Amino acid sequence: MSYGVEARELYEALGWHEGISPYEKIVVPWLDRAQGSYRAWLARAAEDSSWWTGKGTQHDGQELVWELYALHRVSDRLLLTFQPPPDKPGSPDLQPLPSKRQYLAVFTSLGMTSFEGGDAFDPFLHEIVEVEQAYDPQAPIEITEVLWPGLMLGQLLFTRAGVRIRAGIKHAQRGVADRSPLYWTFLRRHRPTVDLSQGWGSNSQWRTDFRLDYRTTAGDRLNVAGDRPIDGRADLHPDHPENLSPEERLLTPGERRELLRHRCLLRSPEAADALAGSPAWERDLMPFDWQLPHSES
């Protein structure tokens, strides 16, 4: 279904652009065309009303999940300027990119609201960008700086706020919580990312589902379109490990829960030595359909 604009169109135009003023020349005209029916279409995803349950049979619902993914890739590109440089050369091109004010203008004009999330760290709201290791290994995670704001579309989380934190190594390990692969993410300057679009062709990659996380009055609902509740059901019970990959089996239940909540590992896994036998184990993890049992969401 067409609403006159597509986020893929905007993402690719930003990548092709050479010269100055991409915001005025590319983004503003696209946003002008995105008002009205496109904005109203996005708003369908704003409430946790199970609109997505028929996405396999109702084409418009599936297209909305794909469109949210494409729009999130636009956000990934626009956020590069707020991220630290990589430890190794070869980071994505930073020029040209918008200011924070312009970044927010893109998404608030589409009906989203921004947040920074207050002083308390919350993995639903905050993405760990850099870790300062506290002397006390038991020191809890504390936000020291917000690098970019997060965005909500009604109850739906669109993008988490990027934060610098201070924490003891028992809670977040420098070099792991801020440099290990970030899942459900397409692009970061300073760390590897893993999403289901990677490895597919120029058209197929855009048929990737956006992760749907909702914050409701009844509690948080994580990855609601997934279909593998982690640990809460018999199909993932230790006596029935066939639905876990060998790498997933080596993570503890707590590590799997943290990976789902934070979208990355926070510390070196307890089975790090065993996992080292599979050099690509981090990319072999497939958490994209994991869910928490309702009692833990």
C-alpha cells in the first residue's frame, strides 16, 4: 500500500547526497510529503492493540512493520554524528548529518515524542553507548550523560536514548556493554550491529520486521511479534534444547534475558571459554524472536 512516500527513499537519498544542506534539500521536502495519510498510517502502530497479530495475512499490517524498520534505518543514519569514533578504521561516513534539533524535527513531525528518560537507567529507554568502569564492582548503573534523545510513537518505543554510564563490572563491563554487537540495529559507528537485513540483497533487506516494544500501564511488552518465549515454556526447557542454537545454549538464562532487554550482552558470558571455540558465535545468536514470559515483561 502506498502513502506517497517511503522511508527507504529517504534513507537512500541521504546516502547518495553529496554536498551541504541535506536536511533542507532532502529531508524537508520528504517530510512535507509525509504528512497526512503517511503520518496517520504510522499512528496505527502507536497502541499495543495487537494490530500486528495478523501481519502475516493482512498485507497492510506487514507493510507497516517493514516501514517502521526502514524508518528506523533513517534514524540510525542520522544518529551517527552523536556517537563516539570506532576503535578500528572504517566507520560510516559522517558527512553530512543534521543537528540534534533537526533530528528531532524529523520524527516529531511524524507524530513521535522525544524523551531522555530521567536520571535512572532503564534498559527499555536507554542504549548504553560508553561505559566508565566504577571502582566498586557492585556499583549500579548510573547515567552520566545523554548523547541523543529517545523517541516514542505513543506506547511504542521507536529509538532508545543513547547514554554514557558509570557502573561496576558486575553490572556492565566496559568493552562488552558498549562494544559488543548490538542486536535489532542496523548501523552504529562505534560497535558492530546485527539485524536480519544483513546479508540480503538490495530489495530483500527491506523486508525486515521492526522490533515492537510497548510500554503500557500494565507493564512493558518486549518484542511482541516474536514467538519464542525465553525460559518460560517447555520448548526452551533444558530438557528440550532443540529450539536453541548451540551458542544460545551456552548462555545462561540470565544472560539471555539481559540480551533481550538490553539488545546486547552486558558482561563476558560465563561460558566465554567454550564460546571462543566458535569465533563468529556473536553473529550466530538469533534472539530476534525471543520473548519474556508475561510475568517477567
